[in-house]
Amino acid sequence: MKNRLKVLRAERDWSQAELAGRLDVSRQAVNAIETGKHDPSLPLAFRIARLFGMRIEEIFDDGEHHDG
Amino acid sequence: MMESIMTDRKTRQVGPGEARSMARRRRYFTYVAFGGLVGGIAGFATGFFDQGDGNLFAGDWELLRLPPALALVIAGLLLAGFLALPIYSFRLIDDYQREQGLIGYSGGYLGVMAGFPTWAALYGGGFVPAPHAFGIFAIGFVSMCVSYLYARWRL
């Protein structure tokens, strides 16, 4: 699943370890999500969205297009 | 140049997230060290205090002799190392690490499920010695490690 995590992290000048600590996950998990190797669980996706003050679908893109 | 980089690293403020990440890594390495210590003590005690001629690798269990009290202690350590600690670790790690761990355990399970009957069939044909408990354990353990490393590499 594509996502904007790396961009959002870079905008805040956070390292992967910094983001991982704020999300209470491992740095490897952040790296795997950023590179699209791992999809976060729903609770983690909510934590990510809350941390960046955005909605989940503004961060993650499952490639499906929805009509209004 | 190198000196300035090192100075930057020393003086750079560690954010709250990085501090939590470092604490997480410390917890992880403490857990690994403790698990290794428990396994090491159990293995050493089994080998050191064995009063018979048993050998784990040869599988001649009937020759293995331990003082009963020590056997109970070792059994407790093994249950802690192979059952309680892994279950506890699953509560410490995140979803990503849990996925890798589950792939590792699945690989170990499949290794035993496929390994034992295959070994037995080959024994029946006279190709290999008879299956024994430590060999089955080793198949499971190696399969688990290989599966886990594969998951770490691919996922």
C-alpha cells in the first residue's frame, strides 16, 4: 500500500527512530511501512493519522478510486 | 571534518521519540541476553552434570542421568526459555515484528511436520539412522531460525 509517511516525516525533520518512538513501534516497522513492505494494522494506522493530524486516507492509498 | 561530525552527534538533541526508541532497543537486547543466559545455563548444566554417557546430539537418551532436583530446575529453565519468554516477547513487540516471529514459528512447525515422516521413510529405506528426539528438535529449531531470517530479509 502506498503512503506518504516518509514525506510527512521529512517535513517534520524526524528520523525513523523518532517517528518509531512517537508511535511506540520499532524503527524497522517504520522503515517497512515507508517502503510499502508492510501494511500497518488499523490501530497503528489510526495512531499515525492522529500523530500527523490527518485522516487515514490522506496518508495511505490502497489504489482504489472512490466516487464521491 | 570527522571531528565535527562526532561533535554534532554528541551535541544533537535526542527527541522524545528517539529516546523511546533507544529504550525499546535496550529492552529488546536485555530480553535477548536474558533468553540466551537461561538457555546457556540449562544447556551447560545438562552437559556438565550428566552422570551417564548420554549425548544430546547422538540421541542416546537412555544413557542420560541427572540428579532429580537438578533435572527439575533444568526443566523449569527450559519451560521458561522456550515457552514463557517467547509468549512474553509477543507482548513486547509490534505488529511487524510479530508477523516475522509468527512466520518463524510456522516454519519450525512445518519443519517438524514434514521432517519427521520424511526422516522415518528414509530410515525405512535404509538411507539414514532411525529418527530420534533431538534430531526432530534440531529440525524444528533450524527451520524456525531459517524461516525467521527469511522473513526478516523479505518482509
